[in-house]
Amino acid sequence: MSINDLPELSALRTKMQWHQERQRVLSENVSNSDTPKFRPRDLVEPKLDKAGAVTGSMGPLALTRTSGSHMTPSGAASAFDQNRNAGFETRPAGNAVNLEEEMMKAASNQMDYAAVTSLYSKSLRLLKTAIGKG
């Protein structure tokens, strides 16, 4: 069994790759803060199972309102709640990037990445020690 086959390390590598990609997306949001009609984007955090593998994004189907006269499913937010902040920070040019929010996300992402890389390197050192190479 190679080190790459260990589910814990695989999960940590997946998480590090996600943080790297998220940092790229957040930096694009900041760099396009003056671009007319630009909407900020973000990534959905991957869900990992107990074995450390990414679970599929296709879960149970969600109920969808196809008409405003339909009732909201129990436990779901209304359309008003889902869009309550949409357009709150939109400027006249149509740009919706909030620099303070994007910088907070980037800083949080950087701290999370540092924590994951630290855990990954400590796990590797522990494995090296266990097999007598550390």
C-alpha cells in the first residue's frame, strides 16, 4: 500500500486542492471589482465520506417552485429569503463585488489552507517515524 492510498492523506490533499482553487476564484473576484456587471463567484466545499473520498454532488432531488403561487416546501427558505442580499451591494454599473467580504473570505481560506497543510505534513512525519525513516 502506498502513501497515496491512505484515505486520510487523500482527503487532506483534496482539501488543499480545493483551497488553492478557491483562492484563485476569490482573487478573480477582487481583481474584477471594477468590471461592470461582474458577479462574484465562490466554490462549494467538497463533501468527504468516512473513507476520505469526495461524495457525489447529486444528492436527493430538491423540490423546486415553478410558479410563484406554489407553496414553499417545509423546511425550505422562501425565494425572498434566498435573495435577501441580492443587489444589496450592487453598484450602478452592475458590479456586485464587496471587497471587504471577498478579502475576509480570502483570509479565512488562507488560514484554513495553512491548517490543512500543517496537518498533512505532520501526518507524513508521523508515518515516516512509524516506519523508521524519520
